[in-house]
Amino acid sequence: MEAIIHAKQLKEQVGALQGIFARKETIPALGKIKIDANSNGVFVMTATDLDISLIIEQEVDILQSGSICLSGKKLGEITGNLPNEPVHLKLDKSGARVEFQAGRFKSKLSGTDSDTFPEVPRVNAESLKLPATVFYEGLRRTIFGVTEDNKRFTINGILLVLDNSGLKMVSTDGHRLCFFQTAASQSNQTLTCLIPIKAARELKNLLASEIRNNQKIDLKIKKGSQLEFEIGNKLMTAREITGNFPNWEMVIPKTFEYFAETKANELKDALTRVGVMADDAHRRIEFIFNQNKLTLKSESAETGNSTEEINCTFQKLNNPENETNEMADGWKIAFNTKYLMEFLALQNAKQNESRVIWKFGSNVSQTLLAFEGEERLFSYVLVPLK
């Protein structure tokens, strides 16, 4: 094997593969990157942990075909510091080491036979296409809501539903639910699947990188015995989560009793300050709504307490004539400040004056939040603390 590839290309490809490796290498090959330089001028790099795999193809100058497996960690360290020049890779005569040369830098990295690398199965099915920017936005708005509890495997990922009405993406951890929807589909094809959280995170990174170069690029999705995602020169396969996702439609409240509106930046700043004194266990902050103001309170037996007032619009939607008596001391509810801050982090940096819409369900068991003007795009359902 012998090839010439620019350092920037090699660095980007190896960097994209770094997140695929298994944390614990039960099989030595799972910490390797397989390099295959074929006679057609295609340079292929592959990494897998058996649950998800990533294949990256690039057309480069192939002087001699061949393949080898190299340590993913060492390859990342070598390529991450290469000078910005063409890199000459050559498999030595023994077939056990790859020689790197870039400018005045030279290195030799030992490898193993590529036959020891697990085969990455491909999906034989018709692909569906989605704008990469739309899918990325769906991941961005749902990925933080996935549970970190691996034992609750049916919610340890993101539900994707694609049909002729558009795209829906849902995540939950049992305390909150993220719901993203958009009329992005242009075909009558349908797809429902559960994307595992690790695959979703790596896919989000890949999409962000590709979108920076091409805002109009599409993502191709296939579902067979596993899931397959293709964008640009990168192809990711992932083992789909099996089982039934909870009935998320029942969680989203349909009727509301109270409505509030606050400035996103004011709320975020107040939460940051008041949240310092929130207890470590539940990060509890009490919200006291009045017609023209919102009071935030936190208290910890060990550290102390904090309070702050911000401007707010608040009203009762049903029987408003009873509102005056009920609001004498303010309307109270409590939330985990971490969950609210993660929602506010989704705010578009260009929309400095954006507002948060609060809708409180009739039984106050769920609260629906959205940014003004985006109510049909993204909803955040949050269970209050007692």
C-alpha cells in the first residue's frame, strides 16, 4: 500500500473516526482503524465497535493498493499534529508497519493484518433523503433529552418517524420530553426507528462538519437489519434499538389552564444566578408567577438561598374572573434548573430578544415550553418538582 493524501484531509477523517471506538476493547480490532487503498484510487478508512461503524471514502493518489489495521489512538495522535503538507503513507516490505512522511516529519506505526477486522454489513434497502440541515436541527433539539440510564434501553435513543406529513423526532428521560417536527418529507415513503444515543451523537458531529461546507447537502437513510446513514463521503451503520418507545403523544398536554411569557435571556441570566444556591440533588428552583413579574427562589440547608425577579406576562386561560383571588400570593411551581438551562441553550444566538412561551396543563403534571414563533417546530415538555 502506498498513497499520498493531504494532511488536512487525513486529520479530518481520522478525527471523525475517533468517537466510534469502544470504551472497553473486548476485541483488539475494535481499537483499530482499517485502511484500504484500492486500485480505483479510493482511500477507505473504517472504525467499528460492532454496534456502530463509520466508513469514510476519499479519492487520493494511490500509488500501490493494499490494506492494514492501525491503532486508532496512535493514528489520531500522529495525524493531529502533522504539518500542513501532503502526507506520504507507505506500507513497508514486511507488511507490518506504515511509514508516514510529511515535510521533514517521518514516523513508522506498527499495524496488524486487515483480515482480523470485523466485517461491516451494509443495508440492502431503498434510501430516504432528508436535508442534512433539518436532520441536524432535529438532533440538536432532542439529543440532550435522552436518558443516560442504559438499563432503560427503549428510551436510550431518539425516536425518528418519517412519513408524508413530515419528520418527527422525540426523546425523553422520564422527567422531560423533547419533540421536534417539520414538514420535510417530499415522498410517500415511511420510516420509524430508534437511533441509539451514541450513533446520534456521532451523526450530529458528522452532519455539523458537512453542513459547514455545504448547506444544501442531503442525508440518506436506510433501514434493514440495521440503520444506515450516508452523508457526503461518510457512511455510518448502527444497530437499531429494539423495543417499543413510550406513548409520547399521551405525554404532551392538550389543554392548558395557565399561560406565561418571559424573555429568554432574562430567564437564563436569572436561573444562572439563583441556581447557585439550588440543592445538589434536584437543582430545585421555585417559580412564583404574578401578572407582571416572575420570582425565582432557591434554597439549600447547607449553603443558603437566593431570589430574583424578572418581567413576565402571566394569565389564567379558563375562568379568568377567579384569577385575582387565586393570584393574591402568586401562582407557584418548581423545576429542576438543569433541565431549564438545557432548553434555553437551544436559543438561537441571533435572536437576542426571543421569548419563552410557558403553557401549564390543567392538572399541572406537565408544562410545555417553546420559543416564540417556534411552537409548531419544537416543544419541550417538563414535569415539575413537588
